[in-house]
Amino acid sequence: MIVVQTKTGYYSLKSINKKFLRKRVINHIKSQGFKINPHVKPKNVKKDTYRKVQETKKNERMAEHKKFLLDNLDLMRDYSIDGQDIDPSKIDLKLVEIKRGTEESRIHFWWNLVWWSLPYQNPIGRAMRFLLWDKYHNAPFGLFSLQSSPIRMKARDDYLGLNKKMSYLG
């Protein structure tokens, strides 16, 4: 007998059928804040609903990067400030472009994993990452990324009838 392990238990392949899979998929979708009547759609258009939709994937991403998060916890503590210790009138921002392998890169990735409500995804195409750094408080203030679409993407290029030479043209 072949047994499959899932997060909710062990199942023999004999017990896995269309009805079983349909029920599991529907329960998973509902757990993410969707309703099915008869189409899948969010329960409402509030921010909390959209956060709930992304919560499972965000938690999976954080679990995937658990070692990174724990290894960099001390670094993040070094640059964390209690809100009561921030003087808004003294905030002095500078823009820092993130380079690979730097302390700023680790701060950017850690913040991205922990604080953004959307789950982290590796960028597709070219990307530039930035930190807004508060010089006065010596702490990160914000982060953002700029990203272009990929130069070549087979499905898109085939659909548009582009060959390799054409896809590089502006």
C-alpha cells in the first residue's frame, strides 16, 4: 500500500479520489478567505480579506527562510527602534541602492519577508532594490523595488509572434 503524507495526516492512495481532493481544495480555498458560490471570490474587498488570502503563502515563505530569519535576528535588533524613541522632526532620509551580499541586502530581504503583507517572490526580469535609511536614527525607514518585465519570455513572445531579435527591440 502506498501512503501519502500531508499537513493534516497520512492517506492511502486508495482513499484519495476525486471527491476527497475536491473537498480538500475547497476547504483550503475557504481557509484563505474566499467564498464559493458557485465561483471563487473573496468574501469582501477589505484589506484584511486580501491579507487573509495571502497569509498561507506568506507563512510558507517565512518557513522556507526560517534559517535566514533567525540568523539575521541580531542584525535586525541592532537597527530596530521603539516607536517612542523616534523623533519625527529629526528623520533624515537617504536612498540606498541595495547591492548583493551586503548588510543592506539582508535587511531588505528580512523586512520583505516579515513586514510586507504579500508573500515574497523572487523578481522576474531585471530589478533594482532600495532602502530608505533614516540617518538620524540609524535605522531603516522603508524599502522598495523597481522591476522591469523579462526581456524574453517564451509564452508571451510566441503569443505576440516575436522572434528573439524582435523581442529586444523597444
